[in-house]
Amino acid sequence: MRDVDDGPDGDPGPAATAPYRFAEQHTPPPAVRVSEVAQTTFEHVYEVDPRLMEEHVLQQVFPNWDTLRIMRSRHDHLSWMHQHFAEKVVTGSEILAEVEREASTPPPP
């Protein structure tokens, strides 16, 4: 009997028959610092260093599979939000170009 299931992305995840081990499912891989304020745990999962948020945001412990589920579904969620609420979708590069134009334009006299 298998103890993993292939998910929609072909990514193995725990099967319904897999034993539940709290530490195994709630302890992410060691964090790797990628900047002063960001870290990564799973591949392509970037997050703000939790130490920077401890004072203002209560940190939650949730299963590794939930982090991966959220990461895999983020594009579907953004697409749904754009379809239902956005009149226009603006890329980050467009915003940066506008900020740079405004910064390089002298103020009117």
C-alpha cells in the first residue's frame, strides 16, 4: 500500500492513510535567508522573516502541506480576483517605471 498520493501537480503529499506526526507535518525545512527581511523554506516560497513581525502579528503554526497548498493555488486566486474585481491589472515593472519617472521629473516652479 502506498503512503503518498500524487496531487494535481504530480507532487506527492500525504495520503489519507499516512500516519499523522505533528512534528513532521508542522516543522518546515530550515529557513534560508535571501535578504535582510526575507527568507525561504520550501522552493519558491518566500516569506517575511517572522522575527520582524512577532511584535505586531501573532505567528501561527500550521502544517507544511497547507503552506504548499497556498503556494500552489496563489495564481488561481489572483486570476479569480482579477476577473471579479480588477478594472486593470498593473505589473510591478509598470509601477516601478512610474515611480522612477516621477522621481526624475523636477517639481513645477
